[in-house]
Amino acid sequence: MYSKTFFKSIFAVLCFIICSNTQSQDRQFYQLNIYTISDKNQEQIIDQYLENALLPALKRQNIEKVGVFKSVQNQQDTLSKIYVLVPYRSLSAIPEVSDALLNDNTYLSAGKAYIQAQHDQPPYHRIETVLLRAFSSMPVLQTPSLKGEKKDRIYELRSYESATEALYRNKVEMFDGGGETALFHQLGFQPVFFGEVISGSRMPNLMYLTTFENMDDRTAHWKAFVASDKWNQIKDLPKYQNNMNHADIWFLYPAGYSDY
């Protein structure tokens, strides 16, 4: 008799195949804004701005799914980060939405404390913006199906850098054509996105976001990934050798008002 996990994996693969086939020509673009904050006061101001001003305003612009995530703290962290993931249908939609916000009086009023913050009381330490284009093998954001409390969930954001643009494109092809993206779905990683970075501070690189019920669930999934026959077949192919030279991993959890 097949287990529930087996059927969940099959369902995830079928959803992935359907999504890839029906939307392969409509790859989304993602804007990932990363706020570095110094204290709880800045965190509170940004939370109020995002929840009460920005996310409702984006929904008025027909952007229904926006992810807000916070960094899981460790002893080495001196500053916290808040990650805001916004999907767009095209690159041209980004400035269009930005202009629309400046003419949205409801947004300007609700976000006043953030928007009109004084120079000696800034709401953040700095902002980093990363622009991405969805992989052809996963052209749109997907919403994970997690049952546990948001505070316990683990969202794992990864950035893979390559030594050259050619090697970077080879790594992307490893996901798209080599079957790496499909393996994540097959093993139930519930990815939110895979994206090619088209503008950022770590280029050439790609980024992706996977989700888990908790850290133990994350550990079990990666153990299965490393042990899988498919992964060991892909990674040993001569054409995919040395296509990545640095990886960064950030553990996040969703804000209570996040759509993911």
C-alpha cells in the first residue's frame, strides 16, 4: 500500500508538470527587497508599513501574492533582515506599479510613518534589491502547503554563484534541462521560486526558496536529496562540473501577514 507521502509527492510532480507546460511562455519577474534593520523599533515600523500600506496597495494593483520573511537569528547576527518578495508579470510592470503607489493616497496615508521618516530616525539600516527572472522549469511562484504554525516554519533561501557567466548559464540549465528543479518537486521541498538573478550584488548567480514545516523537516528533506539516485546521476555528469563556486544559505520564517 502506498503511503500518504508517496501520493503527495506524485501530486506535487503533476502540479509542477502542468504549471510548466501551461505557463512556459509567461515567466514571472521577482523583486526581492532585503531590509537590514538595527533594532525592534525599525522592525515595528517596517512591519506596520508592509502589512497596512504596501501589501494592500500592491493588491490594488492586482499583485495578489507577496511574501514577507524574517531572518532566523543566531549568535553571530548583529543585524536582522526582512525579505519582501514581489512577483511581476514583466519588467515594465515594476516602474508602473512604483508610479501607481506614488498616486495612491490610501497607501501614502497608511505608510506615513515609514514613507516620511526623518533622516535621524530612519526605518532601516539599508535596503538591497535583487531582480530575478523565473526559471523556465518553474515560471511562476507557487504557494506551499504547510500545516504548522508560521513561527515554526523554515524557508530556506539559497544563492549559487558561478565563476563566469557561461558557467552560471550551465548551472541554470542543470536545473531546467538536467532535472534538478523536478527533483525538488519530486522530493516534496515545496519550492516557492527558482530565479535567474538579472540584477544584484552577487552576480552571476541564481536564487531559490524552499519551504519546510520545521528545521527537522528541512534536515530530512536534504538528507533524502543528497542520497537520491537522480541527484547523484546529475551532479556527476561531466557537462555540469565546476559550474558553481560559492553558495549562501539563509534560514527565514514567514511574517504573520505574509501571503506565503
